[in-house]
Amino acid sequence: PDMYPGNCWAFKGSQGYLVVRLSMKIYPTAFTVEHIPKTLSPTGNITSAPKNFAVYGLDDEYQEEGELLGQYVYDQGGEPLQMFPVMEKSEKAFQIVELRIFSNWGHVEYTCLYRFRVHGKP
């Protein structure tokens, strides 16, 4: 609900995934990832921010391998809110989207995800 330091979904290590069920099927057009800026971080760095990640569209929550919609890098030196356009165009609409994080910016204990948004057309 807010962007205060520590009010994030933290998971152990640098790899993890999040599966989101949207309110309706959409044709995804872009994704946004948001992290606190370095200036708000108590340590002065955001090494727990996601770095390399991919987004997949799924037909149902039991599907093991979804359809790749794009692979991206969150820039820790960029704006706190970063938008990433769909790279792999699909003719399918999805109600379930998977965010798969492959690495963070160097934090060995955990990775923090503050906000993830899916944008698209109904």
C-alpha cells in the first residue's frame, strides 16, 4: 500500500517468482517494477532490488512453463518506477502472469519487490 523502506515482499536469496491473477483476461502491453530510491534506503543502496527478470503469460496457475513476454533488467541507477514494454508479442490474452526474478543487485540474503504492475488491453 505504500513505498516505505522495508514494506516490500521479500524472499530469501536472489531468485524467486510471483504469480498474479488479474481481474480479467488482457492482452499485456507493458509491465512496471517499482523499488524505493537509494535516497530513501537506510543503507544508502538498493542491492536488494531485482536485477534480471522475465515475465510470462500463463493459461492457468498449474502451467509449468508459460509464454515468454519479455526479459528485462531493472536499472538500480534509474527511476524508482520503471516501465518495460512487452517484447514478445502474443495473440493470446492472459489472466495469469508470472514474474520470474533471476538475480538482484548483490544482496546475498534477500530480494525485495515493492510493486509489480501489469498493463494491457481487455
